[in-house]
Amino acid sequence: MQDESLDQKSIFSVFTEYKSSLARVVKRYLRKESDVDDILQEAFLQTYAADRSTPIQLPKVYLFKTTKNLAVRENSKISTKLTEYIEDSGDSVLISDDKDAFELLSEQQEQKLLLEAIALLPEQCQRVTKLRLINGVRIKDIAVMLNISVSTTEKHIAKGLERCDEYVRQALSTAIQQKDNVDNKQKQSN
């Protein structure tokens, strides 16, 4: 029992002694401060659990490697999600070269369109999407607030973004068609 408390103290003391250095390692890979704390906590827990099953001979090295690996893994998840989203919305008006699409809608109209799109979502998806897009609440905080898993929260956000994007695209397409019709009528009358 005494050996176990020494191991705990050993991992804990190494973690507290090098916490700021570990944070710098994470910051090389991730920008958000909240992610840094999450990675550090996970690194400590994994190192502690590993030390309990088999005593770690070099806890400092193990902790730094675990921290770096977690940060790299989290960074690749973020990159993959971003890449997938960009690929999925490759023909989206958000990256369209057609400047008329942006000129047709003022910021107020865009906000109104977004709120209309969110209102059409299923109730739980609507709550999650509003909290994220309108209020800017972190995904983990939304999960806690609504008593759902982070994974479920991410799925609701993905579904909400996809449906809102479709709605806004359709509205912009309709607006462009209406503008083209007006332009054509003006050309014909001239």
C-alpha cells in the first residue's frame, strides 16, 4: 500500500513540476487553451493508469511522450474534421467565387436565414446547434448542459450544420434566380 502511494506521488510530482513544459508541448499542436487543459488531464490519467499496472521507470519521459501523442492525435482529428467538412461543402456558397451571392444578402438577412434554418431542425438538434452557432458555447459545455455525451453533441452539430447549410444554399439559389430573372426582364425591356 505504501509503494502505491509513492508511485502516485511520483507521477503527480513529475506532472506538477513539468506542467508548464507539458502545456508548451501541447500548444505546439493545438491553439485552444481549453484543449490544452484537456490533453494535460488525459496525459496525467493515462500515465497514472499505466504506472498502476506496471511501474514506469522514467515517468518524465513517459509523461512527455504521452502528452505529445495525445496532442498530435487531437490535432489530426481536428484537421480531419475540417478537411471532411470542406470536402463535403466543396460547392458551397461559403467558398463560392460568385460575389453576387454575398451581395444579395445583408448580414441581417443572413442571420435571419440561419435562425429560420435552425428553427426547422429537430428539437434537441436545434438546442445544440443554437448553443454552438449563436451563443458560441464549447461542445463539452453543451454536452454537460444538456446531459448528453460529447459524441452525441458533435453529431447534432454536424447534422445541424449540414441542414442549415442546405437551407441557406437553397435560399441563396432562389435569390440568385430571382435576381437573374429581374436582370433578364430589364435587358429584354431595353
